[in-house]
Amino acid sequence: MKILVPVKRVIDYSVKARVKSDQSGVELNNVKMSINPFDEIAIEEAIRLKEAGTASEVIAVSIGIEKTQETLRTALAMGADRAILINATDSVDVDIEPLAVAKLLAKVTAEEAPGMVILGKQAIDNDMNATGQMLSALLGWSQVTYASKIEVDGDTLNVTREVDDGLQNITAKMPAVVTADLRLNEPRYVKLPNIMKAKKKPLEMKTPEDYGIDVSPRLAVQSVVEPPARAAGIKVESVTELLDKLKTEAEVLS
Amino acid sequence: MSVLLVAEVLAGQLNKDSTAKALTAAAQLGAVDVLCASGGCGAAADELAALQGVNKVLCADDASYEYAMAEPMAALILSVADQYEHIVFPATTSGKNIAPRVAALLDVMVISEVMAINGPAEFVRPIYAGNAIQTVTTADAKKVMTIRTASFDSAAEGGSAAVESMAVVACDAPVAWVSNEVQESDRPELTSSDIIVSGGRGVGSEENFALIEALADKLGAAVGASRAAVDAGFAPNDWQVGQTGKIVAPQLYVAVGISGAIQHLAGMKDSKVIVAINKDEDAPIFQVADYGLVADLFDAVPEMTAAL
Ligand SMILES: Cc1cc2nc3c(=O)[nH]c(=O)nc-3n(C[C@H](O)[C@H](O)[C@H](O)COP(=O)(O)OP(=O)(O)OC[C@H]3O[C@@H](n4cnc5c(N)ncnc54)[C@H](O)[C@@H]3O)c2cc1C
Ligand SMILES: Nc1ncnc2c1ncn2[C@@H]1O[C@H](COP(=O)(O)O)[C@@H](O)[C@H]1O
């Protein structure tokens, strides 16, 4: 079984996004970019399934600017076997929407015929939390979101999902589209020799036209602004002072 | 054209808080029909009919909708989608699971975590963990969206809408529910509580979390946690507050032993009053705290609990 893992190049999670003064978006030039953290978890899971003998090949795929090759090299260094980059834009400021990404991924899936696609649950830039669900709908495959544990059992996937009131166990028929939650695994560190090896692994370049998919956006961004700032607070000296302030000043305790 | 709100009903139980908040948002778009689908959901349908702003309730009472699995729910929604311009869900894990599927089947984009509605086709939503706020317009004929419940008040009681039963749509679902692992608790729900006490990695262990829980119980509060506390097994996953956990906006949020990473702030910085207890005076959490107490939590928390 092949596993396809879509990975997105996003602003590094440790960087605080800064809004551009013309309100057109967030500053992405000269900002540290990394693989979306959830996608790192997705890659790790795919590699573990390969190490366990369940999967035969792990293919990383990304849709974005040419520089996204770096992100794919990270996935290859972690252990993916090969990569596909669909070069869909020249501008770091253009975010290809989940619907268009899902349509491209559906085409790649049709070509590669994997048994499973593992995505991240959410891209930490647009915070959409949508692509996996959309891909599952387009393919008509089992939809398995927010997975914190997966186990392949023949044609069935046993899954634990993170939901609002705790954990939910489900079974899903294969093939399945899975989205990874934070506690699915802890991704490995990439070792230096593997970074060197990754440079030699195949990375195929494609365009949306190769797949006949129109990636033009459905949503038009009118403005991007900073959230309202909170007024500066104070430090209190003691628990007594804290409780007093909460009662008499903030009036949130009686 | 009217609006379809998909109520959150799991195992026949209405999640009234999140649904009533999403209803307030949906009502800004037009007359709202509410879809109530689950097994044994007659009582939930009646509860929905009693909310103000509901035009009618469509009740699909069938075991196949029991836990709102995405496949059968999407098929059901698609069967009535042509009657609605807007299809709205609360941004819960269940709503966020179904909405993008419905959108893809309709060939439209989904608009996630809407925090304000400027017009029938213009919506405001957070991006980059809430460090930026985006206003988008859509050209799609149908608008499918999830509503950030912390941004809206609950719709009031006092409605008397009709309940119509709705035909079940056959769906050969490839996914089957097996079981839920839910910790029963008498505490208020995290997303509807007026007060929340959250613990982080600083709390140190699952046993020590009893300190956080004792303070919460004295305050009648819900208990939250940072990702680090959940990852370390100090607290269950459904307590996680943040960018990828729950979004909360209580009257009072008390962060104990939490450093204040961007991803945690994303889930709680719209709280009315924020208190931080941390032994590191430079912890970033103090930048958003109205009241900061630099102290060892193992001294301060028991003292606070005793003083209340
Ligand atoms: C993709 C992604 C998604 C994420 N989503 C979330 C999310 O939804 N929610 C979330 O919370 N995080 C999330 N995170 C994690 C986030 O980046 C931080 O790692 C996390 O919030 C840190 O948790 P913490 O503050 O408990 O731990 P730490 O950062 O380790 O802070 C512990 C704090 O406790 C204090 N402390 C220690 N001992 C004591 C004591 N005795 N008394 C008082 N204070 C003490 C320390 O001074 C320190 O400030 C996410 C990260 C990623 C990459
Ligand atoms: N441009 C992209 N290229 C590759 N994968 C993507 C892209 N956008 C989204 N994804 C995948 O879809 C997941 C969810 O993203 P989103 O729906 O945008 O929150 C991500 O974690 C990725 O696995």
C-alpha cells in the first residue's frame, strides 16, 4: 500500500505573524517558513506504517511556490520516498484554497492509487481545517478526521479521534483519508545524513494545468488587520490583593 | 432564500450552548431553519423549536445520524441544500468535520470559524492563531460556514417553531462509530462556563492537577489545560484550550503554570479578565494578563482556594 501525505509550507509555528500595513495580508517575506506541524505528524505516521511493513511507499505532495521544494526535502529527510510539487503560484502571498488543493490531491490520488492519504488536521496559517474533509468527499473515501491513534487491520482502519467531549473510537473501511491531530505521534528529528540522502530522492515538478484544475480562489480577501490589543494589566503582590482586585475592581467574583 | 443551521445533536442530546450561539449568527443572514438529526432526537427538536429566531425545525430521527458521522450527515444536508443560500454549523469538532465535506460536494469553499458577519457574502475570521483577522467575500452561490461560538451570545428561549419530520437519506457509510471515551463531570462545560481555571506544564503531574480542580470547584469553574499539560498526560484532550483546541471567552480565565505560547493565547485571549499565576516574571502570559501574580503555584493556588 502506498501512502500519500500532503504537506504545506507555512510560517514557522514559533514566529508571531505580523500584519502588513496595507492590510493585504501577513508579512511572509524574510520570515522563517517550515513544514506545517500537523503535516510533520502525518509524515511521521506514514513512515511508521512503512517501518511496520504496512505501507510500501510514502509519497509527499505539496501545492505552492517553487521554494516549497525545501518543505518537501524535509519530508524526504524524515523518510518519505519521493515527492511531488505542484507549482501553483509564483507569489508567497497567494494561498491556494483548500477546495483547489483537495481537487489537485484527488487527481494525484487517482494517478498514484494510494491506500491512504494522511493530511494534517489544520494548516496553522489559514486555520481552515478543511482540506482532508474535502478530499474525502471528492474521492468518496472514508473520512477520518482528528486521529490520535490509527491501526490498520486488513481492510479496516481502527481509529481513535480527538473530539470536543473526549475521545471517539470508530472503524473505517479502506481506502481512507485521515487527518492527523497533535497526539497521533511525536515526529522524529531529522538526522544530518538523512538530509544529504534526501537531496537525491526524486522530486517531480508539476503544475495545476497538468491536472486540468483551476486553482483560482473562491474567497476574496478584503482586508487583514491586527486583532484589538488588550489593555496593559498590572502585577499584584499577593493572593489577597488578587482576590480583592477580582472582587472590587474587575467585579468578576462576588 | 433562507438559512439552514445544522444543530449539534449527538446521541439524541442537543449541544444547546454551541447551537444557540451559532443560531444568533445565522439569524443575521435570514430566516433560519434548523436541522436536527440524530437517533431519538425528538426532545432535542422540541428544545430547538423553543429558541427564538427559529423558523422551523427539520427533524431526521434515525440511528444512522446518532453520532453525526460526516458521510450520512452530508448526504442528508445535500438533500435539502437547494432550498438554502447559507448552510451554517457551530465550529465544534463535529461541525468542522461535516461542513467542509458539504462544501466540497456543493463545489464551494467553506468559510471556517466565522467571528462576525458583515453581510450575506462578507465574513470575518481569524487566521494565524488569531494574530490576524481576515475579512473575506465569497462569490460562491452557496455559503457554507462554521461559526466561532465564543464570538456570539446564545439565542434566547421563547420561540415556538414547528417541527417537521424529514426523510432519511440512504447512505452506505464506510465509517462506523464504536465507542466514546468521555470523562463524566459535574463541572460546567469549558466553552460555556463564566470562569475557567487552566493548568499548564508547570503543574507537573496528573496528581497535582487536583490543585487546579480544587480551585475550579471553589469558583464553580470549568477546568482547562495547555497542550503541554495534555501531551504529558496531566489532563484529558478535551480540556485543551488554544488554536487547535477549544476557543473560550469566559468572564474570568485563570492561567496557572502556563507560559503563554501564541497557540495557547489563540484560544483564550478574548476572555474578559485574565489572571496569570507563574513563577517566571518574564513569562509571555503576563503580557495579556489583567492581573499577574509572580508566585510558585504550589503556594498560591492552595492559598487562593482556602481564601475563597
Ligand atoms: C501546531 C501546534 C498547535 C498547538 N496548539 C496548542 C493549543 O491548542 N493549545 C496550547 O496550549 N498549546 C498549543 N500548542 C503548544 C504551544 O506552542 C506550547 O508548547 C504550549 O502551550 C506550552 O504549554 P505550557 O505553557 O503549559 O508549557 P511551558 O511553555 O513549558 O510553560 C510552563 C510554565 O509554567 C511555569 N511554571 C513552572 N513551574 C511553576 C510553578 N511551580 N509555579 C508557577 N509557575 C510555574 C513556567 O515558568 C512556565 O512559564 C501548539 C503547538 C503547535 C506546534
Ligand atoms: N497547499 C497545500 N499543499 C499540500 N497540502 C496542503 C496544502 N494546503 C493544505 N494541505 C493539507 O491539508 C491539511 C489541512 O489544511 P487546511 O484545510 O488548509 O487547514 C494540511 O495540514 C495539509 O496536510
